Amino acid sequence: MRTAPYFFDTFPKTRRPDYPRFKGDGRATLVIVGGGLTGCASALAGAASGVRVVLLEADRIGRGMTAGSVGLLRQSFDASFQETATRHGLRTARHLWEAMRRASLDFAAALRRFGIRADLSDQDLLYFTRNGPAAERRLKREYQARRDAGLDLTWLNKAALRRESAVDADGAVRTDGMALDPYRACIGLAAAAEARGAAIHEGTRVRRIRFGRKSAQVICESGSLTADTVLVATGSPADFLAALRRHFTSSEVYAVVTEQMPAAVRRETGRRAAALRDTQTPPHVLRWMREDRVLFAGADQPPVASRLHDKAVAQRAMQLMYELSTLYPAISGLQPAWAWSVAQSESADALPIIGPHRNFPHHFFSLGHGRHGAGVAWLTARVLLRHVTGDPARGDELFGFARIL
């Protein structure tokens, strides 16, 4: 069993990009901290619009949360629409969900337009429950709330779900979506951004960000940059933003990719055309992979010390394989070929935070991505570009901190 993210580990080492470390002093219109999918998508959007962009990544482009994700391009948030409408109002909930749908569709179109090969394919999501009548009623209420708001989704009863997925459960909500290789998408976006004038730097850790009346200063280990706007696209608050951590809950999410399924097992796993997400707490997400493999994620727990990381990955891998076998008994006996963990951060209302903060001038944040999928990257890029060019759209403020403060 290899203890590295599948999408990174299976990409040829000779083709992984190598960007220089930032040194010296400089100036840019937009400095991006974080070289994952969100940072690279924002760099491309900015550079393609003529904005002078510098991107700083502490490790390797796409190596962290991006490579460790399940690679789903969802057209809805992984959160309760009903609870969001209760908390923030129906109009706000509808705007958030519709914006996410448009961003996901536009992201897929952008990948094609820029010629980025990311193994993009259709893979809808079945949000199912098998936790008893009460859970089924809650899921039906969620389905009805979205239908009443005009969102596009379908209800599958027990028989239809069984035909679709070969899973014995009480029912499911089907939403549109796609799957992709998040690491290939990320490095493709970085290459396209660089080709349009963005400067990309790896191995450049940001120590702190100072701000004044007119600009911000990004201080690195080997230099500094002055910027009109700094995008912090680290998924969770970085060390130099400890004051923001109270707004988020951190966890470690684990994932496995199985060995190849033999023909006898494949016959017991249904059509394998849609990804699966259950209603358990914490939830599990299943994605069908090429070469007849299964990616299964979940088993969340609070972050563990680095010295315990390998032991935790091994333990959680076995737990996930057992839980997978309760969905598909035929898979029992299959071994995990890859296992890894990825840090995850969730906001107070379980939705991503995209926007400025009143206490941090010249900052723009993209945090708390959770399980919402790759569409958050392009959503951030769109809202950020409007912010940088001084032409925000109505409703952009709903994605920011004002929603939870």
C-alpha cells in the first residue's frame, strides 16, 4: 500500500513541473498565497485578464489538498440547502447554489478552452441514506426544499437507487456533476497562467503579511512582495492568520484507492456511473476510477501529530475498506493500493468563505472548502477577479465573512 495521494503518485515524476523559489523584492497587482487548484485557477483568471500576478506555494504546486481530494466537480455545495435557507434566507441560499452551479459548468468549459487535459468525465452524485426512516424523511425535506427553490435534481426511491448503483438504501437525491484528475487540472492551470504572464514560485513559504493604507507586503523566507491585493487560497487559515481560526473547524480526512476489481466483483457493483455520498456523520464519498478501482474517502478525525501520521493512515485505511464492504459486500477481501490523508477546514455554516475581511485590508480569502469539490476554485477566481478590477457583482458579498460574522 502506497501512502501518497493517488493523483499525485500516479503522475509521471518526469512530467511534474518545477518552478523556482521566489527571491528578492518585487511588486504585483495580485499576489496569491497557495498553489492548489484555487490558487492556480485564480492566477489564470487574473493573468488572462491582464492582471500582474505572482503565485507563491510553500511546497509543490498541487501537492497538498488538491492532490488529496476526490476530484469531483459538483454543481452544488456539500451542505444542507434547507439549513442555509433557514439561517441566511431563501434568496441567499438560492444565490449561493446557483453561483456554484454556474462556476462548475464554467470551470469545465475553461479546462476545455485552455486545452487542459484533466480526464474530465461525467459523474453525477447520488446523495443517499440508509440510516432509517428519520434520515430518509430529512433527506426528502432537503430534496423538496431544493425543488421548491427551482434547483435541478432528482429523487430516486429504493428500487431506482438499487438499479442505478446496486446499493441497498432508502433513497437518494441525484445532482449533476463531473469527475476530473485534480492534480492534472492544477498543473495545467499553472502552466496556462504562466504562459499568460503570471509568475509561479514553489518552495516559498509566506511568513506574514503586513498591510498599510494603500497596499500589503507579503514577507517570505527569501524576500518580499508588495501587492494591491493578496489572495490567501490555503483552504484553511495559515499560521500567520491564527486570528481567523476560530471561524473554522479543522479535521483530517482519509482516503483509499483499491486494487483493481476482478470481473466477479465488477458485476456486483452496478453501473458505476455516479459518485456516492451518504448521510452519515462524518460522511463517506465514493468515486469510481479508471482501471476498475474505487476511491473511498471519509473516516474523519481531529488532526493528529505528525509522528502519528503513518500509523493513523494505516488504521483508517483498514477502517475505510471495512466500511466500503458494507456498501458493496463483494468488495470484501480487496486491498487498498493507495491510502493518504488530507487536512480539511469547515466554516461555521459549512460553506466556503470567499471574499475580504474588514480587519484585513487588501486581503481576499478562499477558505473552508471542505468537500465542496473543484467548482469552488473557479467560483473563487470569478469573484476575486471582479474584486480586483473593482467591478463586483450583486451578491458577491454573500460568499464572504459577512455571512458568518
